Amino acid sequence: MSTLRVPAARIYYETHGSGPLMVMSPGASGTAESFRRVAEHLAARYTVALYDRRGFSRSDLEGPQDYDRRLATDADDLRRLVEHLSDEPAVVFGASSGAIVTLELLTHHPDMVRVLVPFEPPAVRLLPNGQKWVDFFFGTYDLYHRSGAEAALKQFREETLAVSDRLAMARAIDLKNQRALANATYWFEHELRQYPATDLDLDLLAAHAERIVMAVGRESRGRPCREATVELGERLGRQVVELPGGHVGAMTEPLGFASELVHALADR
């Protein structure tokens, strides 16, 4: 368990196992805990680096933040972590909004990435009804301000997640815990609206498409993050790999998730 000094923050990280470096960028919770169970299985094959993204849990902010450039800053933190841990490009896995961060990393820092696995990024602008989903996320933010985090998270889970995911996410984000509440608040303020509304640079991503392994949850059919991932795969000419579980399959089915992820990365 260590910290890395970056501009205006300290990034908490930890490593497990041995082998090629795999860095895992978390989604809504923002913390290493999202991947705790799956990392136990991946560590037999990889040196797995887990971290808290800036502003979440143990990754403390230090001084003013440029929230107009938060996604670029998130990607730069990830770049610095890869550089800190290895002289070689890494396998980079990102889930949900963490997948948006990893796509930004590949767009602007491709030398850091050997293989990229974006798992269900909420790139909803790619969908034919994308504006509906952008409006939904803005509406959920408004509900958060009117009725609080629990009501807004409930709406978010019911509309965006498969049934199998909802209880797992509710348990993972326990708002009675002050740290979890602080993380949820940070996510509502700086990520819920902003990251799904991101316009991905498809031309730059296409230039590095051979490094991308698009991935979705087997139980996420019909849900916006899965459908956006499938659409992104089609636009980049990449097949989409299905992994066990839904949007939070790394938490609900860690052994199967890890096994099939390793298989998808074989020979890469």
C-alpha cells in the first residue's frame, strides 16, 4: 500500500501478484475495493495494480482542482501510475466511468498501453437515443440535490443496471459509511453528468484499435453501458467479449470474471 504524488493530489495504490503489469481503473465507487476480489485471481498471472482515483477515499486532493479538465487529469494520473510502476506499457482495464478514463489514456498517452480493456464505458452519446441517457444522468443529479444520494442512487441502479447488479452495488456503496457517502457525493458532483456526456475521439481510438479488447457483462443485455460498448466496438471494428455477471461482474463473479478475462487476453 503506497501513495504517488501527482499534481494537486496523492494517489493511493497497491499491487498484488507478479508478471506483466495490469492496472485497473475503478468506476462509480472510485476505489480499489471494486476489484479486490477479482484481483486475488488475476494475481496468479499479472502484477495487478489497484488504486483509488483522485478525490475518492485514500487519494487525497491537495490544493485547487481544475474540474473543467477532470477527465484529462484522471487519465494523466493513470499515466503517471503506469510510468511509476513499469518501464513497459501495461494492460489497462477500466470499468464503467473508469473505462472512460482508460479510453482517454489511450487517446492521449498510447505509449502507456499494451492492451486496453474498456468494460462497459457509459459512452451513451454513441447510441441513437444517446441524448435521452445524457438527460437521464442530469435528471439523476437533480434528484440527488432534491432528495439526497440514496434516492438518486436507487434511480440510477434501477434504470441502468441488470437485476443481478443492483443489490451488489447497493452493498458496495453503503451510504451509512461516511467515506462511502463522501465518495458518492464526489461522484455525483464531478462525474455522473460529465463522463457519460464525453465525446470520444473515435479517429484517434481507431488508430490504436488493434490494442483494444471491448468487454461487456453477459447479464447486461439491454442496459445502456453494454449497448454503448457494443456500438463503440462496431465503430472501431472490434469484437466484443462477454464476461460473467453484469456491470459489476468483477464483484459478483470474481473467479469466472478473472478466468475469462485472462482467456480473452491470451497471446496479447
